[in-house]
Amino acid sequence: MKIRLMLLLPIYVMIGCDNPNEETQNDGFSFVYSSYRDSTYQIYGFNGVNEEPTQLTDLGSYNFPWDISTDGSKVLFVSNRDGHYQIYIMDIDGQNENNLSNTIEGETTPQFSPDGSKILFRSNRGSGSQISIMDIDGSNLINLSDDEVGGSSPSYSYDGSKVTFTSSWDGKSVIHIVNSDGSDLLPLPNTNIENEHSISPQFSPDDTEIFYYSIVDTYYEIFSMSIDGSNFVNITKSQSPVSSFRFSPDGSRIVFQKGVEGRNQIFIMDSDGTSQVNISNNDFWDVVPQFHPVEDLIIFISKREGDKEIYSIELDGSNPINLTNNSYPDTSPIFNPSEN
């Protein structure tokens, strides 16, 4: 099952091979990430705790990974090396970089379709921010969103048949759903919430619900609703800002960050919002959590040692480990599905 990240997500693709039927080898990184060194963010492959990482990009620009193919051979990333963010693909060892956007507008948040044949992303081509799909070589662009209202924060259903995203509708930010071929675009407004501002939707792993953020009073809460827009429920009810939620591989639990006394902490809960537990429970800055694909671990970014580092922690909050453990800010870990 793919683990989705709004700052990280696994995928699938195989291009640029002389023989497409030939088995592809990879360098065995368990994840890739961005590290801020020499005034730029470059992408590195993680070789193990206390091991020197492998640098994969080296241009004087900001580079952030967004996905790795299921066979572990390719990395999707965004880079501003051309003056604005574009979508690139490269081999897992950093070779054969290819700009899939090649536009004068910025494009971000790429993810592969579950079958590996398409790339879903946010585009600024045409009239403002739009949600688009293209083939893995950058061809056959399809606009999924309405040109007038645009869109952001796209996400595939786990079976690949649908896409959900945020768009403007009647002066509000509303969740939309559309078939992945571009047909049947529908808004899913929750009209019972005043001053609705709903963003960053994700499908539940069984594709029966959509989870998203919506403002209650002055804070974002995590809501769920059926894919037809009915049965919406505030599942966090935290009365404090929450963000960066991710599902466990089996869909039974959710990890998220929550503001506690002026700092962000990592919480875990059942997918219905019950049994919320602060697994950070410290005085530090812990953010952007995600479940490890196969181990009972949470991976997150922390400033426990001053700069941003990538940590792992047990589900009960025990045994925190600084995985990157260097003097540079590190962020945006993306797991390699073939190595986990």
C-alpha cells in the first residue's frame, strides 16, 4: 500500500531504460531526503544511522523529493534550478535527470498514479493554479480542475480511479472530487459549517471516505466525510491547530501534529478520532510525521538538537533516534517502497 505524505509519497515509473523488460537495480536507500548545505537544498540517499549519505543532486538550487517508484529505480522531485519550480525525474542514483514540466510556469506536488502510468500534479499553466495529469514522459497533459476556480493539494484514491483536491467554490475553499480521466468533476461542500475553508483532502486507504482540514472557530481540525460529501465529522475536536496527518498502512490509525503550548507535538489516534495520545510529550519542535511503511515506527522532523533532523520513534513515544544526525537542516523524507 502506498504511504501518502503532503510533503512525501511513494509511486511508480520506469523510463529512460534501454531495455524496459530488464530488471532494474537500485542503490538500496531506505529513503531519500533534502539537506540544506552550501546555501542550497540538495537530495541525498540515506545509507543508515551514522553513515555518510549519498548526494544525488548537485546544482545550485533548491531540490525536494516527492516520490519514489515502487521498484525503487526512480525519484520524482521538484527543483527551482530554472528560476521557478519544475517537476523532474531521475534514477535512484541521481543519474539521468529529466525535466518533465519544461514550462515557464511553476509546477509542484507530483505523485505517480497507482498503476505507474501517470503523474498527478499542481500546475500554473493557463489560468492560475490547476490540477493536471500527464504521462510519465511529460506528454498528454489533462486538466482535471475547472479553469475558473483552479485547484491545489491533489491526491489520488488508492485504486487510482479518482482524484480529490481543494478548489474555490462560491467564495469558499471546498473539496472537489473527479474521475482520474477528467470526467464528473463535483464539489463536495459541507454547507452546515459556517465560513467553511476546507483544504488538503486525502482518501482513506479503503477509498470510502475523504479526510481533510476545515476551520472550526479559528483553528484547523481534521474532518472525515463519505466520498459523496455526506456524513462529515470533526474527528479531532482539539480546539488547537492540527496539521500534517497521515494514515497507518492498514488505515486503522492516524498520526498528525498539533499545537501544544506554543510548540508542535506528534499525536497518534484511531482513524475515528478516539484514543488521541501525545507521543512527543516534550519541550521541542516535532512536525510532519508519517508512519514507516512496514515497521511500527513514526518518522518525523524535529529540532531536538537545534537544527531540523529526521527522527524515528516507537508508536508509544519511546526510543527516539536521530536518523540523519548531522549539523545541517534535513527535511522531506520519502521512503523507497522496494527497500521497506
